[in-house]
Amino acid sequence: MNFRIGHGYDVHALGEGLRLVLGGVEIPHTKGCIAHSDGDVLIHALCDALLGAAALGDIGKHFPDSSDEFKGIDSTKLLERVVLLLAENGYGVGNVDMTIAMQRPKLRPYIDAMRERIAACIGIDSDCVSVKATTTEHLGFEGEEKGVSATAVALIYKR
């Protein structure tokens, strides 16, 4: 089989009174991501990893933040479109591994729901989806609670 890997990274500033959506799961918090879409930094990083693995560009190419079509969109819809684009190009998804960097809130209670939601969007088993969360020990913009970042790695294969 022809295997390929891709890496994705995304970051969003946090703002008071906005919804916090990570991995397709709404998480109770006083701050949420400032974004054109729902601001799901984890899904955005994953989309970039998948697109990058297939050499199909990045999330901004396919879903520009200048387009009203994507204003406020649920990022899982973007992920589903990326998976469809991969399939149209003859690729399937093997597994994905992601990390969220955020000081607060603690994300452990939501990790399993994120894994299930992402697995359902991609069409793979949840044991092929890894989601981890870390703080930055109060360092940097994540540690100062000014923003959140996420990285993703994806393995795809030619069908």
C-alpha cells in the first residue's frame, strides 16, 4: 500500500462569552474561540493534516474565511468534506493523533466524546483516533489563556 502522513497545526484566540467547541464537542467554559467558523481548532488542525498528507493544499484553500458559506459552520462538516475529497482522490484514513494545548478548562472529561465524534466524521473506529490535551504550565498564549492551539498527524493510504 501507498502510505502518506500529514501534519496540521491551528491556533485561535480566545474571547469571553463565546462557545468553546473542540473535536466537535461543545465544552462549558467562560471563553471560546474567535473565528469565522465555530473555531474548532482541533478539527481545523486535523483537516490540514489530512489535506497535507494527500498534497491537496490546506483548509484555507478549500474553506476560505472570506466566504460567507463557511461563516459559523460546524467544523465537523468541513472534516466530512475533507474525508470525501480524500476518497475522491483514492485515499482512506488509517489513523489520526492530535494534541490540544490549553490551560483551562481541563479537557479529560471530554476526550472520549471528541474521539467518538471525530471517528464518526471520518468513518473509522474510535481506537484509530487519539486525542490528547496538555497545559503549557502557564507559559505562552495558551498558558496565559489568551488562545488555544492544536496539532494533528494523520496516516492515509491509497485504496
